[in-house]
Amino acid sequence: MPTPRPAPRRRPAAALTPGSIRDRIRIIRGQRVMLDRDLAALYGVETRALNQAVARNAARFPRDFAFRLSAREAAGLTSQIVTARSHGGRRNAPWAFTEQGVAMLSSVLRSPRAVAVNVAIMRAFVHLREMLSAHAELARRLDELEARTDGRFAQVFGAIRRLMAPPPDGDEPRRRIGFVAQRTT
């Protein structure tokens, strides 16, 4: 008599704290996006299953909702996030989902966990928008203050503006850091 196959193990879902979600939002091609593997971790499903659901509902995900990363973008992410290659690794470039794409996922993934995750993600995107508008207000006030000081603090204002500038979006390669062993021949 054949032994019954065990039920597939469900991947434990990642924590739904605002910080854990905000840390997974990246800027790629000038847009705030979340990657398929990060969304899968939050939903507690395999990345493959999430991507299959998206492929079955391709009409719901136009290019402004979801897009595949280029080879260069994917390589840049791979160098930042260590992945195990000994177990196969990825065969396709990751999907990046914009805020609208993440919202559309709620119509494709219908579990109670998916609803909770989508609510938390939408709140994180709203929080980021609020932070950016506060940032714009701070920049306006800084301009007013600089105009009143007649340029006496130009270096200080320049340093503040550099600190307020958004980080690079990752399109250009980053300088590698860390120890590099010198080969001796």
C-alpha cells in the first residue's frame, strides 16, 4: 500500500510590521516597487506560486503595474541580496510590482493573509508618500531660510541639501566594499 504524500509545507510568512514592509520597498526605474520574492515572503507563499498566479491573470498586470527587471537590474540586486545558487537559483528575472500592481494582487490572491498583507502594504506606501510631502515642505522652508541669510551659510545649506537628496535608484553599479585579497604569483 503506497504511503500518502505529506501536504506541501507552507512557507512561514514574514512579519507585517511597518518597518519590515518599508524595507522591502525599493526604487527601480524611478518608481517605488516591491519584488516578487519579497511579496511572496510577506504572503507566506513560494515565489513560484505568486508568479504563476500573476501569469494566469496577465491582463490584470499591465507594464505600469508590474514589470520584469532587466538582466543588469537583476544582477545588481543579486549582488546586494545573497541567494543560494547551489539549489538552482532563479531562472527568470524577478518581477517588480508598483503600488497599483500590489493592490491588484489582492484580487488574484484571495486568502485572509493576502488581505492583511495588502492592507499593511498600502499603509506603508501611504506613509512613504506622507514622508515625501513632508520632505518637500522641509525643502521649501530651507529655501526660504537660505534666501534670508544672504548666502552666508551656503556650505551649510549645500550639505543639508546633499543629505536630503534621495539615494541613487540602483541603475548605476555600486562601488564594491569589503576586503579584497591580493593574489600573489
